[in-house]
Amino acid sequence: MLKKIIKYIAGFFLVILAAAVLLLAYFNFPVSEENKDAQLGVTFSSRYASDIGLDWKEAYLAMLEDLNIKKIRIPVYWDLAEKEDGAYDFADVDWQLQEARKKNTEIILVVGQKVPRWPECFIPNWVGDDAKNRQEKLSRFINIVVERYKSNPEIKYWQVENEPFLSFGICPEFDKNFFDREIALVKRLDPSREVIVTASGEISIWSRSAKRGDILGTTLYRTIWKEGIGYFDYPIGPRFFHLKYFISKLLTGNSRAFIIELQGEPWISGYTTNGPLEEQFKSMNAEKLKENVSFARKVGFPEIYLWGVEWWYWLKVEKSHPELWETAKELFAQNRVDQQSAPE
């Protein structure tokens, strides 16, 4: 009897192992076709640009004028825009939107307590620790932001929170019901625009985000650094994302998806710009940037937003390494050519 049980258990694990091997083989089966129609954009964080020692306005204008970028995702940082209870300062956001409008650049405006860049959540100190109070104050803030900017023609989409279901960063406990109310609030205040809800590409279940948003935004990272492991390349190809998309669409009926955050800067131990350049270039360099864009195009989604434009500019002006900036310039220039030659 014991031998039979052991045999069944061994057989079960062999089936699981075989299925895992087949899935891995499928995920890495080559994809040759790239979606050349996919439009490229970036995420820009004035906060991060300042943190790494840049004049963030200079970097922003260089991005608009030299790279000629036409799609930008911009976070609205709650703790910077409302440093005191009820006292608002949107001058920096206003300026970014005005400059984008001059260049006919489309904006994704991100609202919430969790928005792009570390430590992920940006809650004013005056809010305190009471969850109910925080939610009330955040709802008020979102209301003011949407009312302020909903008439701005350069804003194409709203994004509510950033990777809300991913437990990452220094954040309060996630409240799914409150998150649903945040989305409902934005939709009620501005029914004319679609709402993006984001998820991790490699480790999140997409259906939770896809069923809540009009558009799913996924991250896509190729090389990361993990404590105890070091550098790690995800052993998956574009077909991994094809399958996740198929399952998500099947479960939710939502067929809209963007790559909202494509790795374009290093992932190292510690703060990126504190590491030696040779360490930074291990997980991101000009060749890897081109490879990542090619990989993302093979996923097939219509819009791809790169992560790391501030770092490219920092390398150029602070470290005399313009290679990433120039490579990005070539990629965006070719993207414009591809868009112009695309069939109507």
C-alpha cells in the first residue's frame, strides 16, 4: 500500500514537473514578429530627477525637445502638492502639463497615495496613522486634482494608484474596497477619460487590475537584483505575457492593455545612482535598452512607456555618458518614422 502511495505521489510530481518544463519551453519559444505600430513613451518623475541632482525642469524640457517624446506618464505627489492640510501647490504639475501641451504631447496623470518611484507611497506627514482619516483626505485630494485638470486637453488618461495589488514599498495596508471607491470617484468626476489600473508583469495576477480599469497597465522587467541571489534574468519570453493577457481577457472581457513601465534603468543593490557605473551598466546599457524595446514590441501591446529617462539624462550631463540618451533618441526617432509609415 505504501509503495502504491509513493508511486502515485511520484507520478503526480512528475506530471507537474513535465507541465512546468513544457510551459517554460512555450514561454521561451521564439517570437519573430514585432509590433512596429506600438507607440513609445516614458514615465517622468520630477521628484526623482531632483533626488539624483538634476535640474528637473531642464531634464523635462530636454526630454520634450531633444528626445521629442509624445507620450508621458506623470505622477502627482500628494505630499508635495498638499504639504499642509488644505493648502495646495500644483505649480510643478501645472508647468509640466503646460510644456507638454506646447509640444502636443499626451499625458497619463497618476493620482493616489501610491504613485511611481520609491518609496512608492507619498502620504503627507500631517495625515497621521488613522486609516479612515487618510482615506477621507486622499479622496478630497483626488477630487481636487481631477477637477483641476479634467479640462486639460493634453491629459489622455487617468491612472489611479500604481500597482495597487503588489505589496511593495513603504505603504499602509491595502484596502481593496477603498481602491474601488477611488476609481469610481475619478470616473464620476471625469467620465470622458479612461482609467488605467496597473499590475506587475511578472508576479501579479492581471485580472484584478484588468476588471477594474478600462485599460490594464503592466510592468515589464528583464534583469533584477535580489538579495542572496544577485542579478537575475527572468527566464521568460514574450509568450509569457501573451498567455497572461489571454487569461486576463478571458476572465474579465477587457482586451485593452499597455506596457506602462518597461525597464530602461538599472536594478542594483541600493540606490541606483550611488553605485559604480560599471555596476549600473550590468543590468542596463544601450544594447539592453534596444533589446528591451524589441522584446516589448513582441508582446504586441499598442503603447510602451519606458522607465529611466531621468537616469539617461543624469548619465549624459553628470557622468559624460550620453550613450543611453542617444540610443533612446534613435529609438524614438525610428518610432516616429514607423508611425508615419503605418497604414491608416
